[in-house]
Amino acid sequence: MEMKWWILIGLLATALVGGIAYLLVPVKSETVEQNVIVREEQVNDIVPDSKIVKTLITSEFKFEGENMKAEIIISNIRIHMPRIIFTDENGKNISRIEKFPFYIHFGVGERNTGGYSINILKHEKNIEEKIIYIDAFLKEPGMGEFVTTAFSYPSAALKVIDDLDSGEWTVIVNISRKDGDGYKLTEKIMVE
């Protein structure tokens, strides 16, 4: 056989051995611990392979609220920095709520790769203090996880169906991470 065939066979054998070794090496599983109010059957939908043990939100913020009629939806807005954005049903940014439903979009800004997502864990309102509270979790790619090499903008959105009393409302979004450092976003909006 010619030399080029031996080189080709050597390259193919190396690729085959490398591929088999990659498939046989176990992927390290990471456990995410968090303390949130969810039904046990929902836990794996929110954070796969999770244990609800301790809180990840570093602030001491306590919220006493009631359920709010809202739907969790996929946000179609690219949010370049950690912030909250309000839109109407047509996707137009708004600074005042004149009719319901309206949308609360929030994100943590630009990331260098894919593999990030935000899961809304709970949402509540406090009518007396005019506060909407959203608790969320930022899922980040694990070590060795294959991700896209394009920039990503993890975000989430809540379609608020409840009619809110008129006046200035404060929206507080706590986004926790597995390492304990999270984001606390606050924005005010006027309801007419």
C-alpha cells in the first residue's frame, strides 16, 4: 500500500478511538440547590436533576403576596443588559399600562455562548403595596456541555392578565444562579 493510504487509515483509526473514548467518558452531573415553592413534580421541569435545599437569592427580601393571573411565555425581545421591559399585546414598548393584558420581559444581558435560559419559578402581587414580585432562576451551561458559539440573550416574559389597581406599581424580579450571585431588577410602571 502507498504511504497516503497508511496516513488515511491512521487518521481514521485515531478519530474512531477518540470518538469511542468521548462517548464512554461520563459527563459530570451538577446538582442545583434552591429553595422555592413548587410542586415536587414540577422540579425537574424547572431545573433538571435539582434538589430543593437552600436559597440561592442572596438578598434578604421577604415578600408577602397573593397569586396573580399571568402566563409564562417565551420572550421575543433581545435584552442587551440586565433590565425589565414592559410591552403591550402588539409588542410595543410601554411606560404606562392602559389596558390588559400587558407583558413583563426581563433578561440578564448578553452572554458569549448559548446554553443559558431563565425559568420563572413564581409570580405574586401585593395589592396594598402595589408590588409585583417575580422569582426566577438563570440556568447556565455546565462544564463540558456543548453550546452554540453565538452570543445569546437569556430572557423570560410574563403575560399579566390580572387587572391591577391604578397607580404606580413596582416590579421586582429576583433571578438566582447556582453559585448564589444573582440579579435583583426593579422597575416602576404606572397603571391607569
